[in-house]
Amino acid sequence: MSTTTTTVYSHNQTLPEPQNALTGAKTGDWLAELRDNGFAVIKNAIPQDRAIAYQQKAQTWLAKNLPVQSTINTFSAYAVAHDKFMWDARMEAGVIEAFSKIWGTEELLVSFDSLNVTFPNSKDIPRKGAWEHVDQSPFRRGMHCVQGIINLSTAGPDDGGLVVYPGSHRLVDEFFDTQTDPSTWSAKDLYWLDQIKLDWFKARGCSPHKVCADIGDLIVWDSRTIHYGSEPAETSQTIRTVIYAAYSPAKFASTETLQCKSEVFSKYGGTTHWPHDNVVVRKTCAMLPDGTRDPRDREEPLELPQIRDRLLKLAGVKPY
């Protein structure tokens, strides 16, 4: 069985910014920080005791049957996207409320995204280094997607975690229009930046910033903001444990996308971080290095989620 997937990107013309609730945010509010800096940290989105419980669930999931996959610390196969603790964390009131404030609606969809568990002091594992990128096509203008990290561990300066270039989201349109050839643009919602491109942003005041957060905090960032995931320093003692989750208005999704999303859900599959677009039916099998299927792979989560109306609506299976 193959893990290869094909995504068809349909838009090939400039798409305007959809409506959001950031315009009137007042200075000092985290909504204003997201608008002005391109990222924000929402404190105590999940009560610490429940966040610790999710952390333990995540690490137990990993310890029960350590998966074999090409990436070292980000897990998307093994039906983990739909394990009960993943859905319970996604459905936390403080997390949903934050995205409801961003988009000005409670009628949201959520991504079926990955679990990340990164161990510290792994000197024998090759370091990835910086890999700066934005997760939005030049064809999209304005804020189309806000990504999220549900923090189930402390993210200190030396721990692995999100690095952003504050303010870069406000410069991407100018960058694409003046520093790139539109004929080379792709509808794919991913754009890598090499050092020459980064220097253009740095010359305009953008520099890397490690986002620090506590257990139970929610980190959000505009997909236009330059970012990457950093490796832990050798001094770190933290087992980084996070759930990636993004939410956007259900009205953003087409009928075809909702049908596809429902099919992915029925197969306990994963998606990209986009809740309302770029949804494909991914193969859920995990492969060993020799090309055979991992015998520890599974067709459904270790612990099935509790199916509720709210979950089905967030999944795009049931309409609002």
C-alpha cells in the first residue's frame, strides 16, 4: 500500500481576504497581537490539569506502540488524528472560543492534524535546522487561514517549538508583487524562503522570534507569517508535546470539500492544517523502511472519540 497522496489545487486567480474579526481589536488584546504581529499566545486556553492529562495521554499513546515513520516527531498515521484525547483537546471550550473570536462565528470546522512529541537531548538524531516558509499561496491575499498549536508542555527559549518572523505577514503581498514573477506562482499553499528572500524581510525589520508558552496555552499564527519549527537545544529537558489544530468558518468550505472531509473522517484519516480547503483523502497506512506496511498500524484509533453533534459539526460531517 502506498502513502503517496495527490492534492489538486483549483484556484489560479487572486482570491481576496475573507471576513474576520481582527480589524477592530484594541491594542493589548491578543487579537490585536495576531493582527499586528502575525501570531499570539492565548493563556490558559485549557486548564492546566486537563492539559497535563492530555499530555500523559499523548505520551502513553506513543509508549504503547512507538510508530515507525519517516518523520521523527510528528505523527499523522496510525489514526492518531481521531484518537479520543486528540478530539477532547480540540473540543476544549477555550480553544474553540479563541478561533470563534478570530473569525466572528461559532460555526467552525477543524483540521484533522498531527500530534508532535519531541524528545530532548537526542544528539544522535540529525538536526533539521531552520526551514522558513509561509503556508499560503501568493494567489490568496489577506488572512485565509490561522494555524494553531495546543500546548501540552512548556515551550521555553531552549525547548523545541514555533519560531516566527513577527510582522512578515504584512509584507508578503509586497514581496510577491515586487520580488517574484507571477508566472511562477503556484496555487499550492506553501512557499519556501531561501536566505536571499529572507534578507528582503530582514531588511524591513523582520527577525526570528521563538514563541514561548506554558502548558495549556494556545498559540495561533496567520499562515502568511514566516515560520518554522525549531529543534530543542541540548540544554532542554522538556518532552515537547503539542497538538496541531486549526479552525475556520464552515461557510468557507465548498460542498465538494465538505464531502471529501466527511470521507476522510469516516476513514479516520488526517488532513493538512487547512480546515476548509486542501482536503484530500490520505492513505492512513504507515510504511516500514522496506516498503511493507507496519504491522502495528491500525484502521481506527486506539481509543475511539465520543461522537457528539459538536464533534460532527467541527468535522464537517453534520451541517450547522
